[in-house]
Amino acid sequence: MYQPGMKSNLLGLNQEEVLKLVESIGEKLFRAKQLYHEIYRRSELDFLQMTELSKAFRQRLAEEFRLTLPEVARRSAAQDGTVKYLFRLEDNRFVESVFIPEEDRDTLCISSQVGCNIGCRFCMTAQMGLERNLKVEEILGQVFTVAKERNLQRGSFSVVFMGMGEPLQNYKNVMKAFRLMTDPLGMSMSHRKVTISTSGVVPVLRKMHHEEIFPNIAISLNATSNTLRDELMPLNKKWNLEALMQACREFPIEPRRRIMFEYVMLAGVNDSDEDAEAMLRLFRGLRPKVNLIPYNPNPGLPYRRPSEERIARFRDILVNEGVTVFMRKTRGDDIAAACGQLAYMEEGASAGA
Ligand code: SAH
Ligand code: SF4
């Protein structure tokens, strides 16, 4: 828990910053590399156990700094093996992450903000509004904690920014965390194993075009006309479908990678044959993948999940035109851990549960 005058947390510092820190305390510079290696490659967060470092240096670090993770306030395990983590941050706010075990690989769904201010009508996180951005150490802290607890091996799991928050509204911290996750000298995850999902913050998406390396991109499309998208996702009034699709067409993705379009299926709202056909028109000039997400109902919201036949028919229209469509099984149903159900409003009561 946060106390004024607390030592500063070194988790979240990049190589350059570790170097500066080591320099500022008058240590030899090669120590910086060792310290960075201990933290990010060996996941060693106890200074005194950092065997690469000299004893004196370890002690000095332990006296002046800390390396701490957000506290796990609660774990809820679903019958299918999905585990939802509730993290208590130092200012007593909460965020959630979801660990989803799968046969071929595991996925960790993490949050980028406490709440979200994009205001999508169907999403529970939207009900919280935005409380604040997560810091780099809080983003990485989710990964460190779950990887450690579940003994996940490097390279064996993917990270998706599909928890609470709009990652592109916290771009600086999200990208710094991404660079740390993928640094070959540190956590060394493949950039192909990290996905950022966005509701379509077009100027930031365009800014990302210029990054040296970038994660997989998933776009939450959810409607195929501006009229409906304006209603479901108010940010569409600012950056409409044309602007969004143009930014996607111009995205400099590697030849074998594709942009993923997520589409939350809402019965009677966006699930007609015409919607599927309109989606195909939007995709002109792109080689997309589509993730159809049957709506996960939230209490108090007026939306319903379409029937399986309706979803299958919608999928077939896309598949028949050569679009790759994924339809993940809904996971963690019994613990409200699925997409759009994460919202923690007050201690003792999860709004999504
Ligand atoms: N803010 C980002 C990432 C978090 S939301 C974004 O919107 O992309 C992750 C995904 O969950 C988005 O595709 C969103 O459209 C979807 N989603 C939100 N509420 C949902 C619900 N109740 N059921 C199913 N998917 C939902
Ligand atoms: Fe925010 Fe994504 Fe939820 Fe929209 S769907 S309110 S962008 S978290």
C-alpha cells in the first residue's frame, strides 16, 4: 500500500533509465546491465537475491529502492480454467486481468487504464468512466504476477490489451511496457505475441505507423455504418469509419501479419446479413481477420447475444468471400471474466459479477 515517502519502484524502468540510475548513485556502469538482466530476464524482484550483483550493490539497492508488484486482492477461477485477477493498486484503485489457458498457448488479457472514457454502450468498463491511466509498472506488474504465479515460460503465452481501458489513450505507458516486454535483452517476448485492441483512436493509430516495432493490432469495429457506430461507440463521431479504415489500410504491417477486426455481435442491432455484406465492403483494400465475439450480457444493459444460427450465418457470409473468421469460445462465463465485463466499482462488489 502506498505510503508517502515510499522508496521509488524500479519496475518499469528501461535500459537507459537503469543506466542513469546506476550512474547517479556512483556505481560502475556495467552494473546497469546486470541489474536490468536480473529484473527483466530473471524476473528477480528481491534485490538481495540478485546473485549477479555484488553484495554491497544489492544492499544499497534494497535500502534505497523497491521492486514491487500490485497486490492480488482476489483471484476467481472459472470451471474452464480461466482465472480473473483483481489487483489493488497503491492508491486503492482496482484493475482486473484475465488468464485464459488454451491447449496450444495461454493468453493473458491485461488492463491499460482504471476504467475507460470511450463510452461504448455495451461495455461494462464504460460504466466506470475513466479514473486514471495505468503506470508502466502497473501494466508490467499484471504480466509479472500472473507469469510468476502460473509458472509461465517465456514465449509460451500471449498478452492482449483487451482488459479495462483504451490502450491508445494511454499510449506512452502502453508502448513503453510493450518495448520492455519485447526487449531481447529483457523479457524478450515476440512482438507477434502482444496484441493491442483499440476502439479506433485514429490519430494515435496513425502515430503508431511510425514505431520501429509494433504489436498486433485489433480494431473494435462493432458496426458497419456510421449511424450505428456513432450510437454504440461515441468516439466514431470524432473518427468515423472512413477515417478508421483508411488508417488501417495505411498501417505498415508486415507482409504475413493482418489487422484483426473485432465485432461484438448484438442481437437485432448489428447481426443481419446486410451488416455482414457492409463489412465486406468496408474491407476493400485490406486483408483482414475477423473475430466475432458473441455479446457477453451485462446487467442493466439492453443488449442480447444473437442465436447460434444467426452468428453462424453471419460468419458464413464473411467466410464465403475469403475472410478468415475466428470465433473464440466464450471463456470465464461463470466469473464474468469475458470481454467487456471487467469493471470494478467499489470494494466488495464487482459490477460485472
Ligand atoms: N478498449 C479496447 C480494449 C478493451 S475492450 C477496445 O475497445 O478495443 C476489448 C473488446 O471487448 C473490444 O473489442 C470490445 O468491443 C469488446 N467488448 C466490450 N464489451 C463487450 C461485451 N459486453 N461482450 C463482448 N465483447 C465486448
Ligand atoms: Fe472502453 Fe473498449 Fe469498453 Fe469501449 S469497449 S468502453 S473502448 S474498454
